[in-house]
Amino acid sequence: MKIRNAMTVLAAAGILGTLAACATPSGNTTADKQNNTLSMRDATLTRLYKEKPEAKAAIDNGAGYGVFSTIAMGAVVGGSNGYGVVEDKSGKRTYMRMASGGLNLGVSATETKLVLVFKDKATLDKFTSSTFEWGSSAAAGAKGDKSGGMNEEAGKMTRDITVYQLTDTGFALTANLAGTKFWPEKGMN
């Protein structure tokens, strides 16, 4: 039985490693990676505006916004990895990475897009200036939407940041940003 449990943990770790490698912008050059990140941003915003039209007004009235593509996998040990871009009202872009990890009592695999809307410049500047760790109260719970679609709690306000979460594929009972770290991607800025 112990060998079986160890094999399950090793298999999960292997899958997590594979998914982590997938959660990076494609391209050989910095310009390619930036362009692919901007294409992901544009496609995500188009979908968000279609599914949640009021999000456009939130973005237009905010200090800036960020769009992230994440892949999360969990089976005993879980985690997520992703990339994205944050843009302020002046058009200044900060390309970023994100990651989280922890224990997971169930099995889940999800690809999601996160859109973060910053209410004020101070919060946006803090988010993009160094490593930003989301606190333990920042849960944006999914309702197990296996077909993809808008998270039922999208738009929940957390620390002057509105979070919209779009699920592309997979299944999950929760999608929690607690313990998630975001940081500027040195090689892309």
C-alpha cells in the first residue's frame, strides 16, 4: 500500500512538472513571448466582455488590469503556474509570472484565465513592483463548472482588486488564490 501511495505522489509530481512547463508564453525571443502573451490577453478580454459585459466598465474605470493564463493540477500535492501581463492607464506593461502550491485532498486539473482589475494606482504599483503574495482570505471559489465558463463568484472584490476567473477546461471544486505569488518576469520586461 505504501508503494502505491508513493507511486501516486510521484505520478502527480510528474504531471505537475509537465503542466508547469506548459504554463509559459511560447516563443523563442522576448518579442515572441511578449506578442503571444498579448494575444492571450486579447482573446481573454474578448471572451470576458462577451460573458460578463460589465467587466469592460470595471476595467475602463480602474487604474489598470492584469490578464494571466494559469494551469493548475492537484492530486495529493497541488499547484499552479502561469504567466501574464499587467497594464496601467498610461499603457505601461509589466510582464509577470505566478505560482502557488499546497496540499490537495482531491484530484483536479484546470486551465484558467484570470483577469485582475486594480481599483487604484497604489495597489497596481505594489502588485507589479516586486513579489506580491495573495493573502489567505483571497478565495475565488469555483463551483465545479466542468464545461468551462465564468466562475460564479467572478468579480468578487479582494484587497482593491476585482478578480474574474474564466475556466477553459478541466474540473475543480475550488480555485483559490490564497498563497499565490505574482512577480515581474525579468527576462520579458
